[in-house]
Amino acid sequence: MTRTLLTLAEVEALARAAHADRTDKAGRPYAEHLRAVAEGVLERGGDDDQVAAAWLHDAVEDDALSREWLDAAALAPRTKEIVLALTKGEDEPPEAYARRIRTTPGALLVKAADLAHNADPARLAVLDEHTRARLAKKYATMRALLGLPPS
């Protein structure tokens, strides 16, 4: 018996619920970031698997949803692979993380949308100078490791 996959609306609702109590570094609801990444994936020509992964890209890494939940979820295998590729290990070197993203089909486009929103000057402008500089360097380094042009 084939299981019906979650719709994008259901994935969005799950992601919003999983991150309901979280805010970003600027104090904004974390779901705004997830929405921006999903929209960025669409703007870059991403498909439904990638949009679903965009909604879930931080869920396992941030313990909003468990790895067991992801494994059992009614999601396309490609969506799960992208989410896992984007889930950075606690002590994982950035080079290994970037290599996994580059070698997982569909993951680079989702990460590019994530980095674009993370590095949005309007988003960074509300942070203190030290945090803004630290994050700008971190995002630029990851873009370089991924072979993406500077933002």
C-alpha cells in the first residue's frame, strides 16, 4: 500500500508548529525565515521536494523535529535527503558540511536560498555590529565553500 505524501501546505503547517516558540537572532518569529527560504527556493526554480525541504531545513538540526520523525514522515525520499544534507552536525567541519550539500541532488539550491535570506542586509542591520560582522563572515565563507558567488 502506498502512503500519500504530505502536501506542501501540510509540511508548512508542521514546520510552523514545530518552530512556533522560536525566534531568529533579531527576535522575529522563526517561521518568517522558513517562509523566506521556501519562497527563495521557488524563485530559483526549485521543485516541490525542495520547497518541502526548505520548510524543514532547520527542523532536525534545531531539534524542532526528531530524526526519527523525519525518517517516518510521509515525505518524498529526496526531500528527506535534502533535509539531512542541510542538517549540520554539532562539531562537523564546514568543509564536510559543504561537501555533503554539494553532492546531494537538490540541496545546493535550498542552501543558496537559506544563505540569501540569512545574509539579507535588512535582516542583518538590526543586529549589533559584532554579531553582524561575525555572521556576514560565516555566510561568505559558506558561500565560497559551496561554490556560490558572493552575495
